[in-house]
Amino acid sequence: MRFDVVRERLRSLLAVLPDGPRELTPLLVASGGAAVPRGINEWSSGPRDGAALVLLYPNDTGETHVLLTERTTGDFRHSGEVSFPGGAVDADDATFEGAALREAREEVALDAVAAGVEVIGRLSVVEIRVSGFRLHPVLALAGLAPRNLVPDPREVAAILEVPVRHFLPGTPIELVDAERGGVHLRYGAFSWGDYRIWGATAKVLGQLGALLSVDRV
């Protein structure tokens, strides 16, 4: 999808945002193999606010990409998973937008001014109950592809720049049964190269794809 089309479609967010594919919501799997309809409904701790930057920008040919990261492996939350730049909202963060931009600067050295980043608004809040976060996705456009991105080796194993067309309606969604942290889950995932994108990241991308597919009058 070309960036000029994306910019036009996101010139103002809809008052009611569309939902993404339902199969992207992870569900608990009972011992007999049946998915539990209510999904994951227990907080591991009291919810804490987090913010993520959903940054869209054009490549050299004008195709829209979204900035993602592969998390480092180890004893960390969401170890090895694909995610947006983002993290917990600190006491010094005045807004979710400020927190998302700060995290992007810390994690991948994003220079928001040089890239011409413009915050458009927020997508729907995603509750990540297994890790105790309430995620606020901040949607932004950059007129230029970010340059000189550098991953913070403590948190980011790789920087991923993925064409947004991979998340539009009609994209194949892989259904996965897996054990994560001792919990059996069933979830839908987007595939890109060797990466499997699932959980909160996939849910946000699914809603983004649905939003981009809505024709504006």
C-alpha cells in the first residue's frame, strides 16, 4: 500500500475504530484441547500502563512500512517476540505519546524530528494480562524513512521494517497451539519471513490493517 494512500486514509481517525481479526486474540487451552472462550482473564499483577509506537513511513519506492523490533532473548518480558518499540509509562512521561516516542528513541535511536514524525492518534487499548500491562498504541506517520536506527542491545535483537500490506484484511493468519511460560495458548499469527508475529503486536496490526481498508467518503 502506497504511503500517499495511507496518509490520506489516516488524515483523521474514525470515531469508532474497526476491530481486527478475532483469531488474533490468544485463548487459553484447557487440558482436553478446547479453547476457553473467555481467553486470558487473569492479571499476573495489577495492571500497569505501557505505550507503543506504531510508526508508518514510506520506503524509497513509496510503499508503506511499519517499524517493529525483535526482542532479545533471556529472562525478559516477551523475550524473543516481535513487538513495537515501547514499554512502561514512566512517572516523568506526561502523555502516552511522549512515552512511546521516548521508548522508540531509547530502543532504536529514532530521531523523530529528522524523520518528520507526526502523531495521528491512538488505536484501541490492548490488555496484556499475562504480563500485567495495559498497552496504549500510539499511531504516527513519518514523511521519511527513519535513518541511522541502532538497536539497544539490552532490549532489541533486530530492527524489522515490514511492508504494511502484510497486515491488511485477507492476509493469511496461522493458527498456533503453543506453551508460553507454562500456559497453553491458542492464537493466530502473521508470518513474515522467519518471524511469527502474534499476541498484542498482531492484535494492533490487525486493527491497523482493518482501519486502512476502510474507504473514506
